[in-house]
Amino acid sequence: MREVVIVGAAETKFGKSELSYRELAAQAGREAMADAGASPEQIEAFFLGTFSPGTFIRQEHAAPLIASELGLQNVPSTRTENACASGSTAFLNAIFAIAAGAADVVLVVGAEKMTATPTSEVTSILAEAADWEQESKVGLTFPGAYALMARAYFDRYGKTRDILDAVAIKNHRNAMGNPYAQFHKEIGPEDIARSAMVADPLTLYDCSPISDGAAALVLAAADVAGQFRRPGVRVLGFGQASDSLALHHHADLTTLPAARKAAERAYRMAGVSPEDISLAEVHDCFTIAEIIATEDLGFFKPGEGGDAAKAGATARDGRIPVNPSGGLKAKGHPVGATGVSQIAEATFQLRGEAGDRQVDGAELALTHNVGGSGATCVVTILGRPE
Amino acid sequence: MREVVIVGAAETKFGKSELSYRELAAQAGREAMADAGASPEQIEAFFLGTFSPGTFIRQEHAAPLIASELGLQNVPSTRTENACASGSTAFLNAIFAIAAGAADVVLVVGAEKMTATPTSEVTSILAEAADWEQESKVGLTFPGAYALMARAYFDRYGKTRDILDAVAIKNHRNAMGNPYAQFHKEIGPEDIARSAMVADPLTLYDCSPISDGAAALVLAAADVAGQFRRPGVRVLGFGQASDSLALHHHADLTTLPAARKAAERAYRMAGVSPEDISLAEVHDCFTIAEIIATEDLGFFKPGEGGDAAKAGATARDGRIPVNPSGGLKAKGHPVGATGVSQIAEATFQLRGEAGDRQVDGAELALTHNVGGSGATCVVTILGRPE
């Protein structure tokens, strides 16, 4: 496959923003082009990852909207939607367009505007990413779905919520070093103990927040990347896999088979193993999800991810730093932006520009982005510029 | 670019259906695989073109939903959304995946379920494909937007509504031969004269209907297509282009610049000219749109498309048959299904299997699929199996 590199990356600050959807998306897009030293005229195609702007802000057909806002005249502009993995599938489709030879330079934006919608409605809209007819309309929301997974994990492996605490505390600490993060607030077990129960055993601090935000990447074929001012972060491997939306079809609630498949494909394509990875940005929409992710990705054996987090193995200076950005938990989770933001964070790390959240000697970064309760999973493996 | 062929195609009947969204999409997908003689195990990736299932039926994340319904285990499954051009962009992204070498055999489905939603809400949901902040929320709906285009066309070229009549009458006549069409009812100028005004000068018979439906295609790399039982219809060229969503940014309301760009790219890639095309399935969401399309595609000079329709040049036995299927006007317009359905119809024509709507000696078919009032345009050029 034609080699693709990332020559530009940008994120907006995540959180409750005064900016509109189109302003956030355009800001990220403009800043990624500025980072690359690319002009709008150099962009040959545009992909937008976004989840549900039709329900959040009554705006479908958002790809040409943002493309024209950015001055990308007449380029093919396409939205992809795969729930919380929308951003990563935009990234993969951009790679396919380049590898197919349909474009040499592509802009990818991920964006979501969620805070203009009342919280109860947000939960209902997010539930449209699950099987509406079989689950959501009878009352199963995502906090409920992940609470079932946490219960299953606790039961299977004899664990308690201290492993969840470890993830929340670490990710809040990591976000202190991330200027784009929604939360800059360290927490301890006592804060979690005092926090509201959302879906037993998940409390408020186990859940990623409702966020506005956008992120963007400029991708180029490696053979034309020399024209840009930044060194190209290499796309070494990727994998995408799917599964049924309905949780009741899943044989095992302590693992996401699609994440395992996606990871297997990405590792094989990149020709590397879990132990080669320098850092991972994983989809911790809930704390239990990070623990399961670190097992699905092969960093830890099944049942050992929680204890590993407790022991500091996933801290920024641990054996395998997980979510040095703060993750969805503390960086924030503007749904369509998340996958693109993970790759932008990996890009900053691999260029050695991650500031206070930099992982020393980062050579290989992995991103893991999940849609729903595992119905879509995308894993990418990125390498330091040569 | 690696050559791609269409080895399977299917459509459901369009119209008000008893079937749910997932049943319609799955039916089309199953029948396209049956047409190709492909098993679910042979499908390596899945693309779903769908517009707004989140608002119509509260179901986002529909790609893995339909994939698992079809028994496509763990394959990458991605939804694309570009308003009424969602189906065609799913088709193009499937081609990119194959050309990139990421998959050899891909299933594409387009689907929409619209009739379960009250008509006034449908119009409002469709208006989310326009610029909500600048147009839709202040009252401009699509019938209004296309009425402005019709007025501009009439004023510029000194025409009257008899040219619109010609399109509606032809497309209703063509649909008589299409078993998948929503309407099997011939109409005359007197029916149109008696019909309700929707947005002056557009009456009910100038507007495509609200529809349920799905269509599907099995695509394969030409180098592996020999394993399937149907001859491969060749994808010879394609083009996609975008424009601003807001109509007030368009300098000229009598043409869609993105359609001209997309057509220019498709003709160049295929190495053919408008006069080489045997038949075209074009995006007649409103009758005026077909007239403008036939000019944007180079079949007629600007201002001459309406008279050409009146003179029979676009009839099934005319110089360039346009919408032998009945078009969106009479075949129906389940938004996300439309682009895929156009390509399915072209496939049937190029295999000589279009029954009562067959165009004699069809060698090259063109499809033209528009999102919004021209913010997304996709043109494809397909060739008879070798």
C-alpha cells in the first residue's frame, strides 16, 4: 500500500465552548494546515468524522459545509459516521483515498458540539449509537451498558472498584499537562467516593464528560510529503473491525472482540508487537473501558489490566503509558473529534512536542477508538518521523 | 488505479414499506450477494450510505448494525453521509478501499426509512442537509431552494413550466416499466395543472416523493472478479466535488458548479465524452434539477435542456435516455439509497437485464447524484461487461 504520513495536526481546547460547530471544526482544520505549512489549494480531498450533528445541532451534510468554510474549493468532501469511532474511520478513509491514488494530500477533521444540548437529551442521542430497537428504547444507555461490563469484569476476576479509581486518578493527573484538556483538576479516591453514582458501579468520575471540540490532521502520500514543513509521522499499521450493536449478542462482556481483531490487523500490518509500543491513546469512555482496552490490545493478560493500572504500569512513566493526554475521561470526549484527537496526540508525542505530557523516547504510538459498546473498533500504529 | 467491477446489484421496491430500516437494508444486501453468488464470508468490508437515520428512526451507527444483520462477521463497516449523495460516496469509498488494496470484495448498501416520520418533520429533517444556521432555520426548505432555481432558469432563458411538465410526464412513463418504482401511474399536463402548488413554480408533480427503500452492490477488484457468477460491470470513471451548502453563496442558480466539476473529472478518468454515453440516471429531486443536470453533464447547452426534454431527446428511445428507471421523481427517493440505486439501475442496463426499461445497445451509463442544492455531487461512468 502507498505509504501515508501525517504532516500536520491540531486540536481545539475540549470542553464547553463559546464557538459553534462550524467554528470549532474550521479552527482545527486551519491550524492543522498551518502546522503543515499547507494552503487550502494544496488539499485535494476532505474527510469529516462526526457523530450526530443532525440531532445535536440540526446540521447534516457537514463535510461540504466545513470544506467551504475552510476555502477548500470543490474538493471531494465526505462525512463518515461510526459513533464514537467516527474520527478514526474518517482517518482510514482518507488513507484509502491516498493509497488508491485519488488524492495526494487530504485534510481530516473530527468535530462535535454537544454542550448546547440538555444533558438528558445528550444521553438519549448517544444511545442512538446502540441498537435502538433492541436496547436503547427499552432503557439501556451507555453508562448502563458499561456498568454491565464492569460488573461482569468484577465477577469474573474478583475485582473491586479500586481498579476503576486508579484509571480515573491517573487520567485526571495526566490531563494536568495537556492544555487542550477539558479538566485540569487532580482527583483522589475520596473525591470519587463522594461523587454521584451514575450506573452502579460507575460513578461520575468513571464517565467521560459531555464536550465540544475538534481535531484535525493533514495527511500526505509519503512520496509528496517533502513539500510540507513538518516531518511526517508514519502510518505503519491500522485495523478496523465491527461487531453487533446489541450487547446481548456479545458472548463475553469482559472483552471487545472487534478491538482484538482490529489490533491483530494493525500489529500484523505494522510488523510489531504490543511490547514494542511506546504509548497508547485508548478509548476510556468509562474507566472500565480503559482496563478492558489494555487487555484487548495485548498489553496485559485478561484480568490483569486493572491491577496493572493500580501498580502504575500505565502511568506516563510506567511500562506502557496509557492516555498520557488525559484520555476521554479528563481530556474530554466530543464524540466525532475523539479518534482524530487521539491521532493528533500521538503525532505530538512522536514529534517530541507533547510538552508536559511527553513520553520519553516515544518511537511507536498506538490509538484505539471504539464506537458504541464495541460495534466499531479502530486501532492505528504510528511511527516517529524518519 | 486498481480496476474495480460491479459483480452484484439489487434494489428493494421503493415507496411506503412495511419493512423496518434494518430489514430493508439487509434485504438489499442479501439480494446483491445472491446476485453475485457471493457468501457473507467473501465480503471483506462494508460501506453504508445513509442520510439521517438518527432523526428518522433514532438509529445512528447503522453500518455495523446492518453488517451484523447480514452475517458479515467483524469486517470493517463504515457509514458515509453526504445528504442525498450519501449512497454514491459510500460507493466511492468502497472503490478507494479496493484500489488501496485494503479489501478485494466489498458490499455497499444505501438505505433510508422516511415514511414512518410525519411529512412536515421529513421536510424539516431534509432541510438539515442545507445550511441550518444561514438558511433552513429561517425557513428555506428544499422545495423553496429548487423553486428559486426554477425561477432563475425561467428568467434567464425565457422558459415556462411546460419544460417541467415534460420531465415529470417522461419519468412517470418510464417508471411504468420499473418493478421497483414507487409510482406506476402515467400522468399528463392536466394532472399537473390540477395538482397542489408546493413552492411556486413547483407543484406536487415536480417533487420527488418521500420513500422507504434500499439498494446494494457487490464490488470486486477486477483481478479477483472471476470467482463470481455475474459478469463485472466496469467502473470506468468517477468524480466527486463539493460547494457551499448555502444557496446565497452560489453565483448562478441555473447550474451546479460541483456537478460540472464532478462530471469533468469522471469524463477525463473514463476517457469519454458526453456524446458517448448511452443512458444517464440523474438526480431529479425536482423536475428543474433534471433539466439543469442534463446541461451540467454536457448533454445539452445551457438553456436547452428543457426544450430537449420537451422534444423527446431524453426519452427512453431518444438521443440520450435520461432516467429510464423513472428517476427520483417516479421511482422514489429514499435518500441514502438513491445513489446506490442509480448505480444498480445502470448495472441492470449494462447487463441487458432492465426489462421493459431497457435502453437498446447500452454500452456506457452515467450516474449523477446530488446532495443538497449542489453542495455534494458525484458522477460515475460505468461500462458494459467485457
